[in-house]
Amino acid sequence: MSFRKVAVPLVAMVIFLALWELLVWANGWPNYIMASPSDLPAAYSRFWELFLVMGWQTLWRTVVGLLLAIAFGVLIGMIMGFSRTMRDALYPLLVGFNAIPKATVVPIVALLFVGAHDFNTILIAFMISFFPIAVSVSIGLSTLEPEYRDILRSLGASQSTIFWKIALPKTLPEFFGALKVAVTLAFIGTNLMEIVSPHGRGLGALFDSGKTNSDYPLMFAVLIALAFLGIVLYYVVVALEKVFAGWAERQPT
Amino acid sequence: MGEALIDIKGVTHAYATEAGPLPVLDNLNISVPEGGFVAVVGPSGCGKSTLTRLIAGLMKPDTGEVWLHGERVKSPRSTVGMAFQNPVLLEWRTILKNVMLPLEIVSTPMSKREQEERARHLLELVGLKGFEDKRPSELSGGMRQRASLCRSLIHKPEVLILDEPFGALDAFTREDLWQTMHRLKAEEPFTGVLITHDLRESIFLADQVVVLSGRPATTQYVMDIPREGIPTLDDLYTPEAADRLNILRHQIEIAQGRAPAEEAAE
């Protein structure tokens, strides 16, 4: 990790915060129109315990939802990748399901499983994030060049050997590409549930309480905290990608 | 020829398409003796690749039989090695691990150490010494094809099937690989079928050239190439070579339907 790799994004963030501060200052906006970065430290220091507790609640439920999305998405993707019939059958269903705004599903789920707040939140995070994974895995598997199968099949290899030795590793770069999209989607799902469903858990609930108490800097502080968690999780995925699919990255020559 | 290692007897095959059956091979007969190397040439889309898949047992012919070493081919067998125009190396493996891939599928009496030694030896034979631990993406197209050839030979197959392996390479690299093939064959004798579009390649590498007719393909013309030792590229510029190329080119034109067949010419 070179100095440049760390410095460049940090400088970009500082510039972003400066521009934000400048925008608020130049317009003379009070914090109930738009809070400025200088309002945030106060909000964090006042509610730091809540940020830790609720940030953790948001984080673990997002991760569990994401793990479920990976398991289910890979399964559906495998089914669609290997069987043309299943692909033709499932694609319209999946696309239709994905087109439904999840905000409309939240009250349905909340009514369906009243009180099961953790479960509901995980469910929404899962529902919103499995689609890109399923699509990428199915495309990765179905576009495997026939020669790749043939080099093993001509030696008498079984379908499962071909899957483990060739199809699965070859799909990993697409899978990680989709996982990067899914990570941020899962956060959106978790927060949707936390904001809409009145259980007082997670950063979404903290945002909501900021709203009811007219604590505008708190609302912005929550948004920044969410962005921070999103960045952390995203780079966890990037690190995993480097380990498992680092070969797909071309060396600059 | 009772001693044929590869014997293709009266093979006819058609693909099912929406417009009805599309015949690609029609009563095709080819036989290759042990140690022989037959080049199959013919117009595009005449079913040459279908032929390789039939020999490899990846497909079954509608009628007719394919025999390898006195056994009828009904399914893939580990005594076959294949290389395609696309080298299909696995990007996540090093060159050495790519070459050793078939040994993970077929059972071999070689110990792990012997396997690796053999892979290194083959790589050295094709001029890839020093590239064992590189990734395929770090190699040029010609080098990848060399590695692919090593992979097709690693498990000591009885039969080597080459489906236009040099088709995507530039002319100089291709000629270089032709010589590599002769070096390989001298050290690792194999019986082979080479599908190609390149007539010079066919007479340089093979000891028999089979010209297929247009679709549905059948054997249209067979030319034997006498072999004495390993040829050099200069041998391609002799009057004999020019005569052979002329004959083959004329046969291809007939196969394409651009020149009338001898009988019809009258």
C-alpha cells in the first residue's frame, strides 16, 4: 500500500468536506436547511454511544442479509446458468420482483412478521441485494466458452469437476463485481426498514429520532456514518476480491 | 489398413436446426496409422470441428463408427489430448499448473514429482523455460498456444486432436510453432489429427493431407506427404512443395464449388 494510494482518496474527501462547508457558508443556510461539516463533531460527541450501538445493529443486520443474498443469489444463478429452461422461466419473475420498489414491500413485511424486527430488516436487505448476484452468476456460467468445458470433458471429467475447476473460478470476477453493487444495496434495504418500522433500532432509527427532535445536524451525522459503514464494507469486498479473484486484475505493464 | 489407431468408418452426422436437419458429414472415412499425423483441410463450415468432437467422443455420429486403438468411441476417454484455436488457459493458474491440469482428471502412474518434472520438460521443449510461474495473461498469444500444446500432451495421450491451433497467430509465430510441433513429435511420438485452413501448414506438418468436400463433408482427396527426418521451412519453397500446394488449392476450389470437378469439367 503506497502513500499515494491512501493520500489521494483522503485529499479528495477533505476537498469534498471543504466544498460542502463553503456551499453552506456562502448561502448563509441555517442548519435546519442544510447542516455543514462543522456541525457534525458536536452531534457525534453528544451521541457517540448511540452511534456505536446503532451502527453495530445496522452493520450486522446488513451483513447477514448480504450473506443470505450471496447464498440464494449464487444458487439461483447456478440454476439459471446451467439450465436454459430455468433461465427462461425465472428471468421474467426475477426482473419483475426486482422492479418492485422495496419501500412498498417494507410495510407488507412489517405487517407480515409483526415485531420480528431483526428478521424483517435482514429480509429487506436480502431482497434488495440478491438480484445482481443471481444475474452475474448466471451470466458468468452461461457464457463459459464451450472449449473450456471441452478440455476437461474430453478427458472424461464429470460435470461437478468442471464446475469446481473451471466454471466457478471463472465466474468469480463477475461475482465480485455484483457483490460490490449488492453491498450498497443491502445498506439501503436495512435503513429502509429501520426508518419506516418504528422499533428504534439501527442508524435508521437514529435518523428518525433526529427528524422528530428537529436535530438536523444529527440527521446529517447519521448519513455520514452510513456512508462510512458503506465504504468499510465495500473495501472488505475489495480485499476479498483481491484474495480470491486477484488473478483477473491485469498487471500494469 | 487394419493397424489404424484412429479409424473413422462411414461417419454421417447432421445437426438439428429449426429449418430441419443440417447434414455436416456424409459417409466420411479417415484412418490414421499409429504414429501418423493427418491434416484435414476443407472449406469453412464443412464440419471439420464436428469431426474433432466425434473423435474425442464429445459427440456421437448419427451413423458410422469412430474407433480408437481397436475400441469403439462412445464417450470421452482419457487417452485423447486436445488443443483448440483458443488456447483456453485458466487465468487463475500459473502456466505450470495449467499444463498439469489433465493430470488432475486422468489417473496416472506418475508421482507428483514426476508429473511436475514432465510438465517442466515439455515447457522447455516448446521454449517456455522460465515462464512456469507466470500467469497466462503475462504471455503472448504464441506462448499461450505453446503452453496449450504442452497441456494436451502432459498425460501422454495416444491421440492428439488439434483444431486449428495456430489459426489465430501471426505468420512468423505460426511457422515457429510448426517447427516446435516437429520437435515435440520427435521426442514425444503421438498419433494426431490436425484441422487447419492453412495448406502450407498441412504439408509441412502432416504425412497425409485429407481434403474434405463442401458441406456435407466427405473425403474428396487424399495426398500422402513423404517424410524424411524433420523438414525445415526451406522445404516449403521447393518445386515439389509448390506442386503439392497447387494440387491442394485446386482441390479446395472444387470443394468450395468454385472450380468444376474433373469429371464435370468435360
